[in-house]
Amino acid sequence: MKNQVQLITYVDRLGGGSLRELEALLTGPLEGLFGTVHLLPFFDPIDGADAGFDPIDHAQVDARLGTWQDIARLGRRVDLMADVIVNHMSSDSPQFKDFSRHGRASAYNGLFLTLQAVFPRGAHEHELTEIYRPRPGLPFRPVTLENGEKRILWTTFTPQQLDIDVRHRQGRAYLESILRTFSEHGIQAIRLDAVGYAIKRAGSSCFMLPETFEFIGELTELARSLGMEVLVEVHSHYLRQIDIAARVDWVYDFALPPLVLHALFSGTVRYLKHWLQIRPHNALTVLDTHDGIGVIDVGAEASSGRDGLLPAADIDRLVETIHERSGGQSRRATGAAASNLDLYQVNCTFYDALGRDDRSYLLARAVQFFMPGIPQVYYVGLLGGGNDMTLLEQTGVGRDINRRRYGAQEVLSELQRPLCADLIRLIRLRNTHPAFRGVLLVGRSAHHLLALRWQADSSYAELIADFATGDWTVRHGENGTGETVHFASYGAPWAAAPRDLEWCG
């Protein structure tokens, strides 16, 4: 993928509601701002039980958004990424309806994973409680099919999202057809959504097993043969994420958001610096996505006794500080307070997690853009969006607090805010400055200071920040001469930034 900032967005929630309207935005006010656009599920339908992540037809564009021809047209303007929802499909899909009518006589018998398929001799209590699930309770749904058969289906997420048996020939054929459809219509990269849960084995956690890596490898090989790169989405302990990164094209840096928030709240970058030393470089850096702010990605792993990137007490303070800075709104959208929620995420916009402090928000983005990897910006974050409490109240779904709908005129209005104008300046600097095609140097400094410098031949770009005071500055230049970037949203740059740092590779 291009070494340029990416946008991640729903088609219908940014700029009007259709692919054509999104294209007009990307070729108009946002012209040249993003190297790749990750289109969150645009499949039929976009408004099911999980905002498109429970497709009835994964190979069909929702007609309210447009057509595959519109996708291909947009792909000629900007590189596109799309989701392959590996683990599950909708209970309203034609495949399941056929299975329900005909049972074992259905052509799709074997496509949907059952309890019996994993535990043919029955499951003991300790085996069931060993299963890892990002929701309360066990991942099963007893059903009576239309033909009268009684089955227990595997449902990792919601009852409407039926897990696929990816090892069965029907499951493999289903996923291969999606990849080929994507390739035929100009998708350059895919994200394997929820792939960590795809392989189940009796007596295991049924999450990120050795067999899962084999499965990821098989899908990746097929995707590459069709001209697509692969991003793997997994929330897990940081050592597991490092292991995954060594085996795939791209992973997310899900540890970055809580580490940046911790640094801004505590005034120390000790833990962020440690992560910088060990993190994978083939990562998409994020601060916000369509999901919540991860906690598991920096926490300890109880099953193995491995420590996390942050101490448990610091994580507790981090979560409570988000709740305080957001005026209690994130608490209303997280945990048992709202339905359909992951146990390991705090639901809140990143801007509200920082108490709508423009200076801190822009610093967080600067850190993201200076980290190795490719930055990805969520559409709500691009506009410095706040929590959508109206949508949360309408749906009761915690993650909807960060899934606001913006009309075309509202987008234009938000882009005029000094914060958004400054963020766009940072994005253009990250996209175009030659230093970011070079090597990263880190300044030796105290735990409250972070100094990052990209160097390519005579070109450089540097970020120096004091997290104890909140002062920070960005400079760039060539051959020893430099220019300080001025940001309208928070005043003058930090004049006292140290210049005598020892830079190390």
C-alpha cells in the first residue's frame, strides 16, 4: 500500500450517503489527502444487526449506496480497501434460508458451523468455559430449522451473525468467491475481519490457534495471487500481535491509542517509548476506528501470566480518565451500560476522550503520523467529532457513539474549523515530505519528552513534545535549515524545544 495517510469510513456516513457523493468529497475538498480509502462494509445490507458486518449478500453492494461499477470508478481515483468478513454471515442470508428449509439435504449443509462439528462427542463444561469470546456468555444459538431439525449454531458475536465453517468446502468456496469479486472490481487491499475467531478446535480457546495462522496464510496467498494485499485485524496481547505481524502483510497498531492517551493523561512517555522499540513496523497506525478504544491490546494476559504494556492500575486510571474527560458519556456507552459491546474496549470518540482539547488532540495525531507504518484516520476523527449521544440513545449500541452521520454541507462546515485545517496540514506534510521515506531516529530524552525525527539524505521532519507541560512543535527542512509548522488551533509553537538531542536509529 502507498506510504500515505489512509481514510477509514462508512460510505453512507460521510458526505451524503452514496458512493458518488463520497467520490465527490474525495475529489473535491479532500482531493489528494488520502492514498487509500478503507470502505467499511458496503454490502447488502449496511444496516443489519452490526452496521454491515453481518452481510446477507457479501458479494452485492447495497443498492442505496450504488453499484460495483461505482466501486470500480472510485478505485480509479484512489486505492481501495474492503472487508472480508471471514468469521460469519447473516442469519437472513439466502444460504441460511436454504439450509433452514432443507437441513442436511441443503446445498449449504456444512457452511454454518455447529457445536457438533467442533465437539462431535459432546463438550465438557471446562471445554466450553475455555472458549474465548469478546462478549458475555457462550457463543452458541440453539435453533429449530424450518424443516424441524434442531441444531446448535456457533455465534461468536451476535445471534444474527452465524459463524462459517471455514474448513468445510462450502466455507472455502464462499470466501474465495468474495475475494474474486473484490479483485474483479478494483479492490487493492483487504482486511480480514474477525479472522482470529475463524478456526475452532475442541479443548482450546478457539482464538488465534496455530491452525488460524495456516488459514490466514492460505487466504493471503489467494489474495496476493489476485493482486491484493492483506491486513489482519486482531485485538490481543501485544506479544501475539508482534508474532502475527511477522507472518502477514499488515497489522493494526491497536496498542497506540491507549498508550498515547496514557502519555497525555500521565505526563510520561515511558511506556510509549518502550512500545516504539519493539512494535512491528508493518502496521497501520490508528487512534480511532469504527470500534472502541482498545484495552486488551495493552493489558496483561491472565492465561499465560505475561505482563502488558501498561500496569493494571494504570489501565484502570486510563479508563476512568476517559470517562471523566468525556463527561461520563463513554461510561454510558461501555460495558453493561449498552448492548452488543466488546468487553475489551471503551466506546468514545478520541476527541471526547481528551475532553475536546484541540492541542492534545493534534499532538496525538502528530505522534501517530510520526510512528513507523502507515497512518489511518477514521472519518469522525478527521472532523474532530464528538460523541453522538442521540444515535446511542436511538440504537442502544455502544459503538454507535462514534459512528455519526455527516451530510455534505456539515462536512464542509467542519473542515473550516481550525482543528480540522491543522490536521489536514499534518496529513499533507506526512504524505509529501521526503523525510518520511527515510529512517526514523529517536532522541535520547527524559521520560516526559518524546523526540522523533525522520531523515532521508538531507531532508528531515521532527516532532518534539513535552508531555508534562503539553508543549510541542513540528519542524522540517533540508541541509540544516528548518521551518517550524504553525498551527492555528492552539497558538504559537513551543519555542523552548530542545535542539541538542542525541538521535539514535
